[in-house]
Amino acid sequence: EHGLQLLELGGSVEEDCIRIARCFEATRQRCCRLEQDGRRAREQLARVEAERAALEVKLKHARNQVEVEMKKRHRAEAELEKQERKLQLVLELLMREPWGREALSREQCSVLSALAGRRLGAALAPGRRSSAVDESCQSLLSHSDISYDRTEDDVVRS
């Protein structure tokens, strides 16, 4: 039956074959373009994943460095507080004892009195932060608040 239908079409069979061949060629060309697009997308994905991995390594190192610096800072602050307490005790002792006042000049006594009067501990309050470091945004940028949730990656890749 199919053969009879083809015979009935007469001379248009060649035209139909040419149209079909052109459709196949257009489809083949579209497939080639899609394959190239897919290859480019895979290459771009590989580059982006490599960049992401490098940034994750940098982030890990930065977090570790922040942690090390915070530990150093806490140790330095603790040492500062310890030294401040010692200095305060020495000042109090010198100001209380008569032999301490006798050993010092009037100028030294006035300086020590001024320091003791201002209470060195209040001037150099324990727990105070270095003025060179602005921590007004500490709650926003605290290294302990920084986290990377891998669940988002798992959802995206699935």
C-alpha cells in the first residue's frame, strides 16, 4: 500500500526526498550545535568548580588564620590584664607605705597619685579592646558566625 501511495505521488517523490534530506541535515546541524554548547557548558562547569574548590581552600585557611589570631589576641589581653593588676598593686603599695613615698621624688609621687586617683584599672579596663581594631561590626562579621552549609550543594547537585 505504501508503495502504491508513492507511485501515485508521481514526480514529487524526489522533491519529498530532498525535503526530508534537508530536514535531516538541519536536524544534524542543530544536534552538532547542541553538542558544542554542551561541551562548552561542561568546560565552564569544570572551571567554575575548580575555582570554587580553590576559594574553599582559601576560606578554610582564612578561618584558621582568624582563629589563630583570636587565640593570640585573647592571650595578649589576658597578659595585659595580669600586668595591669600587678601595676595597680604596686601603685597602691607605693601610695600606702611611707617608705614608698620617701623613695620617690615629688614629681613621681604626683604622677603615681594621678594614676592611682584615676584608678589605672579603670583607665585600662580589663576586657577593653585595642583602639587600633574596630569591632563595631563584630556580631555581623564574627568568624564564629561564618559557616558553610553543604546541604545546599547536595540539593543542587542531586
